[in-house]
Amino acid sequence: MKHLIWTLVAYLIAVFAGMAQQQMPPIPVDQAVRIGKLDNGLTYYIRQNNLPANQAYFYIVQKVGSMQENEDQRGLAHFLEHMAFNGSKNFPNDEAGIGIIPYLESIGVKFGQNLNAATGFDYTIYNIDAVPTRPSTLDSCLLILHDWSSFLLLRDKDIEKERKIIHEEWRTRQNMSLRMLENMLPDVFVGSKYANRLPIGKMEVIDFFKPEVLRNYYHTWYRPDLQSLVIVGDVDVDKMEASIKTMFADIKAPVNPTERVYDAVPDNEAPIVSIVSDKENSTSQILLFYKRDVVPAQQKVGFDYLVYDLMNDMISIMLQNRLEEKMQEANPPYVYVGVDNSEYLIAQTKDALQLMAIAKPGDSKTAIETLIREASRVKRFGFTEGEYERAKATYLSNLEKRYNERDKQRSSYYITQYVNHFLRQEPIPDITSLYTSMQQLMPHVPLTAINQVVSNMIPDNNRVLAIMGTTQETYPSKEAISAMFAAIDAEPLEAYVDEVITDPLMAELPAKGSIVKEETVNGTTTWTLSNGAKVLVKPTTNKDDEVLISGYALGGTSVIDDKQMAEIRLLSRLFQQITGESVQTVGGLGAFSAVELKKRLAGKNVGMSFFLDAYTQEIEGHATVKDLETAMQLFYLNFTSIRANDEAYASFVARSKGLLDNISSNPMIAFTDSLMSAAYNNNPRARFITADDVVKADYASMLALYKERFANAAPFTFTFVGNVNLDSLKPLVEQYVASLPGGKAKASINKKSVVMRKGKVENRFIRDLETPKASVCIIHSGKLPHTLPN
């Protein structure tokens, strides 16, 4: 980490010419947030924000969690979180007065929805959301935070009652993910307390601890120097600050407080390997970590940290793009891949560059080797100028959207920022300062600096590889995986070659159509187009830099023959939601392959998805105002210019099959499939997608079905909602919507294709689970009049 920081400082000195003898300028704190600290050490953040209007959000953040537990206290941080709702000084929840939950629900704040809490390894956070901003309710919610801070009753009777509730929560949470995490943590955090401090704790402690032990934990760790209030919403900042100073004055600063220590995560010279599996897991996840020390808090205040953060983002974007490109190979090394560059799992004292992949069934070795090899390739050769330019374009596009939406941020956005500032000292500049600074700094951060940083970020030590797998597979041994690291370290590699097409998305534009009729009712304008399609336009002010695009026509999969069931399932919205891909675009669009298209769209803030539902063929898209024409070109190409690519489809099949092969191992998938079968009388159209569907589906038939559903624009109704200007939108609609093939064909549906079963139906089944539990779903169906209220 020292090497990284000094690398950054050297380059920043070059950026800020003449500042070699000066300290880097500090990052400005957003002036719209009021930050203060009381004499007792309590920190507070207050911000006025009227999205949503007439609501306020109250949080109390504690810098304590399960890591502060002794061995005889394991689970008490989480237990204490529960007790915070069972009675406090001013909300005793007995004959003496109303409780916190009854009071808040009386003003419309629902427990579990707007009122909640969370205990982590190093924090505990309580929240009261969507509070009506009447003066009395604001004062009462502040009083609740006051009581949570230091005035919980922690009565014996309440503690005894809560033991059973914690037990039930433990039972319901003992799912596949938690079991594997519990088995993995001792491996990947060897030598650290993080190895055995899951917040749910140990049930033998929960069952038998003495109430005084819980009270000792509370009074030791719930104290103002480790607490912060975060209050954001439609409030008067001055009045709220005055109320805080008055209400929290009776909380005394601790005398000789126990030191709050952040537990270190040891470095490791040889690779750490962890292999855990569970019979309810359906995939093999490969996690590769390159650990590093966190940036000290005192180094997060200058612009050098902003540039370091920028470099992290650039590295993540470029590495993600490169690893995703390998997924397009005819025989992909994995079925999913992702990159993260932040904290090391749950640790506050280590960060990590993390590469994650889902391996193809039966071939985890290839996925492991590919992740290690591609990380090694980046370490040795760095990234290319083309990759860097695309990453910068993507970063600046996202930052520009945030800047353009700066007056439309919801309160939850600011809450997240201030919680991270208090817990991790992350900077909180205003978006205008950040946007301006990044535009000025980015041209002066050369690729050589990025490559030097990433080379340090992928060290020869501090490597960790974890497999979270299934009992249905056999994985390489720990020794074999360690040998893979050594072999690839010694392996000759070649630099990545960046291939890119710079041609326009559409080499030739179609002949324009026209708008033949226009009418406006209640702020919505309807255009009837020359090809028969209708376009509805509704300008709104909800967002300043967003246009939402949608479209539908009747038909969908209901008009496709049951003999093509596999094709129906792969063309569905559900399949896209599961895999993140659409079968019709795996070959690309127009002149671009899928890989080329992604590179061509770098820096464009657009999205466009076409799919079939049961009774409709639909379109969903979005764009920033600046990128609306790009979205419209994608819209046109999805209608007219999908392209077949057998090699790309073979890769698509391998990826999709890999995701679905063992999906029935997940108990909730089995439950959902059984539920749908019972509700729809075993209709195959209501069954869950399987790997067999991917194998059986015919590529050419699916493309033909897709083209048939989207061949005629006449039955479609399209909508454009958001920051749209009718005069600017009109020529785009004429160019890319009215120009689509149209006609007089009338859309129709087969209403009987998927029909809910009539009468009372029960489907009870038993399945062997690691942690026994029951799941119940009750469906009431019937006919309702098709009216606006319904």
C-alpha cells in the first residue's frame, strides 16, 4: 500500500505543478451537510433534502459489532439490536408508556419495512425511515435515537423472551450461503478474530448468558464517542441541530473507556486456499483475492486519495471488461465473472482486488486458472490505451449523470454517504466539486500510472482463493491450487491485444417515416405514425437526465405452439433475468459482434432490452438525454438487424447451461417450480427454465420466432417518459420508429395459453434440508373488472 500511495503522490505532484513543497489540497466537504460533534463525543450529520417530500430519515450508527464480543458474548451484539425495540427509558412498552414499535406504527412507520436495524462485524445501525415531518414526530424520533444510544431498559423478562426469537432467526438464516460462509471464514481469515465472529453468534451463548453480561456489553460499547446520528430529509437543519444539542446533553462522555481496536488481518506469503461445499448450492463460485492494507484515515483527506479512488475504478472497469470478453469464446472458461475493488470481504483493516467467477459444471480448474492467469497478465503488461480510453469514457459518463441529477438525489443516497464517512472516513465532496475535479484531473493521470498501481495491487503474496461449491462436484485439492499459482507465475504470457471497431452504429440511416396524427391529453402527447405504430410522450421532472423507453404489442409467447416450449422459455423475460443475456443478441447487432458492440458503446449511458412475455412482446430501455439517439439506434437495430453467430451461440449455450445445470439443488427454486405447477395445472408454460431447455432449443427457430414477433411495428405502442423535449424527440421518432416496417396486421393473443387452476388446490411436499424449515404460499385468484383502480 505504501508503494501505491507514493506512486499516486508522485503523479499528483506533477499534476499540481509547483506544489512539490506543499501538502496536497484537502477534499472539500459538501457544505449542504451540517456535521458536528457534541462535548460528549457524539457526531451528527444533518441534511435538508426534499426527495421524498415531507419525510425524514433517522439513523444512529454505532462503530461496534460482533468483533467487540468476547468468547462468552458471541451473538450479544445482534441480541442487543433486538432488545433495542423491547423497551427504553422514554418508550418502556409496558403499563408505564407506549413502546417504540407501537408508537412508530401509529404514525405510519412499519416495523421491518421502515423501522429496522442491522448488526455487522464492525458496526450496528438502527434506522427509522419515511417519518412524517410533523414537529411532534420529529422530536419523538430523535428521542428514540437518544434512548437507543444510552437508555435501553434491558429487563430480565424481555431478555428471556428474546432468546427464543433469536433461536428462530438463527434457524431460518441457516441457509446454504451462511453455512458456507461460516466454514470459509476460518480459512480466509486465519489468525484474525474475523474468522469466528458471525453476528448471529453461538446458540449456546444465546441460551445461557446472564442478563448482566448483555448489560455490560451495552454500557461498554454503546457510548457517544462511537456513535453518530444521521438525519436527512425535509427538515429545518438549524432546528434539528438545536434539538440534538438539547436532547443528547444528558449523555455523559465515558470515563476511561475501553479502547475500540480494529482487528488486523495477517499477511500471507503462500496462497491461502479454502474449499467449502453445500448440497443446496447449485453453482461453483471461485473467489480470488489480492489483499492489501487499507488507506489510513489521515490519507483520505487529500486529492491524492480521490485519484487513488479513481484509479481503483479504472482498474475494476478495465479488468471486468477483459474478463467478460473471455466469456464470449466458443468454449468459455466460466459462465459468469465479476470484479470488485474494495474491502476484503467483511474486514475493516484489509482491502482487496477481488475476481469472482462461476465455473462451468465439472470444470472449476479452467475457471481458477483463467482468473489467476489474467490477473498475472495484467500485472506483467498492464492495460492498453484503448481499454483506458473506454474506461475513462464510462467513468465520466456515469459521473456526468450523477452531476446532472444532483438536485434529484433521494435521501437514501446521502444517508449511505454519511454512514460511510463516519464508519470508514470516506470523503463526502459535493458532486459539483467532484465532477469538476475529476474532469481536470483525469487527463493528467496517465496509463503508466494506472499500470504501476495495478502491478502493485496484484502482489506475489497475500493471495487467497476460495471455492464455494456443491457436493455434486469434486474440486482440485488445496495443494493442486497452490501449484497452479506457482505454475502460472512461471508461465510465459503475451500481452492482451485490443481489437476494436470504430465504425458508427448505423452506417446508413433508414428513410424517415412521419407522424400522421398528434393529440395531447392531460400532459401526454400521442403520435400516430405512418407505419401504424403509436408513440406516447410524457415529459416529467422526476429525473433531470433520464429518459425511459418502453413498448409492447399483444401476442407474446401465447401465440407460439407448445411444440416449441424450449424456444419459448429462452425468449422469455425470466430467462433474461436469470442469465442477464438475451438469445437474439448474442451474435451482436448490425455490423458489430457482441464484444465489438460493448466496446463501441463505452461511455454511452444507455440500455435496451427486447423480450417475450406470456401475452406481449415488450421493450424496455433507458438513456441519458445526451445519449438518447444512441438508444434509438439500438432500438432500431433490435427490430431490424439481429445477426446469427453460431460460435457466439455455442458460448451462450455453455454459459446458460452452466448456470442452470444444478439449479434444482436450491430448495427455493424447487419450491417455486412446484408452486407454479400446482397453480397452473402442470402447464409446461409455467414451469421453471432448465438446462435441458437450453440444450433442446433451436437457435435458428428462436431467431425466426423473434423476428416474427417484432416484424411489424404497427401493433406496438411505445412510450417515452422523463426529461424529453417533444421538438427534439420528434425527428428521432421519425428516423428510428416511424421508419420501422409496419402494416395493417392486427395483434392477437391466446388467452388460454396460461390459465390459473380453478377450485381449491393443495400441494404439500417434503424435501430433506440441511436446516429444517417450512415454506408456505397461499394464492387467491379470480376475475376482476379491468378498471384503473384495479
